[in-house]
Amino acid sequence: MNTAAPGLAAPPRVPGDLAMWFFILAELTVFGIFFAVYGVARQRDAALFAAGQAQLLLWPALLNTLLLIAGSATVAAAVRAFAANLVASGRRYLLATLLLGGGFVLLKGWEFATKFAAGITLSSSDFWMFYLSLTFFHFLHVILGLVIVAAVYVHARRGAYDAANHDGVETAAAYWHMVDLVWVVLFALVYVAR
């Protein structure tokens, strides 16, 4: 809602709920520590980590990267649509985000299943401990993101959001962007960097 006097610019504001931004900061801190510890462990035993990485399939991780980036694009489009009072379009973009995130969950679940079927566990090696811990921790964040976006979608279907009130959509989008950002870093560290 614009509270500025006519002719004056609206004061800057944080989109969405401020509590979510504190939560995002905390989550990014946890992932940052996890990534730093991974980097130290990898540096100490580069051969072990290279051997583990050689067993990873790149295509599912790349496809998951594209799914999450596309999900970020659709959730951002949802925010813009609600801000422009294009409510039906906003709902469709939220639904698209759910479908893209669901694709990530299915593909990542398949990838976990193939690793477990091959006998890979947290105790298989330091690489697999980090791989499974990092990717599963992120996987849980994607599921939480889907729950948040689904709740916003349900509220949107009930007419809760429009141009004057779409903070809930912005909050969900902020969390989804965090999930996407963490995956891009994780993808680069675990799947690509050698």
C-alpha cells in the first residue's frame, strides 16, 4: 500500500514479512557454514571427493537447477501479477511454481533412491556424508517452500491477494528465491567444481 503523499515517492520497504527475512538470513548462515566445512573437507581429501563426484550424474542436477530457476521466475511473475491486480494470472504463476518445485522433488527423490539402491549411505565416505546431508537438507527446504507456496496459492484462490495486499505472495517468493540460490551454490560446489 502506498502511504506517501501525492507526488512523493513511496518510502522504501522490505517486500513480504520481515520475520521471513530473519529466517532466511539464519538459513543462509547455516548453509554457508555447511558449505565452508564441505570446502575444508574437500581440500583435505581431494581425491576422495573427486571419486565421489565422478559417480554423480550431472543431467538430473542440471535439470533440477533449471526447474528451480524457472520456479523463481514464475513466483516472481506471481508477485508482479498480484501487484498489477492480475489475480488470475498470479494464481496461475503460483501453480506453475508448485509444479516446477514438484518436478524437483520427484527428480531429486529418484536420485536419492538410486544412491540408496547402490548401497550409498552417510557412512560410505566423507564425500557421501556431505553429499547426502547437504542435498537432503536442501530437499527439506524445497518441501517447506512448496508448503509455503501451496498455502499462498490456497489463500489466493480465496481472494486474499490483490494490488493493495500481496505481502504473503512476496514472503513466499523471498523464501523460494533463497531455496533457489542455495541450490545454485550447492550445484556448483558438489556437482560441478573439481
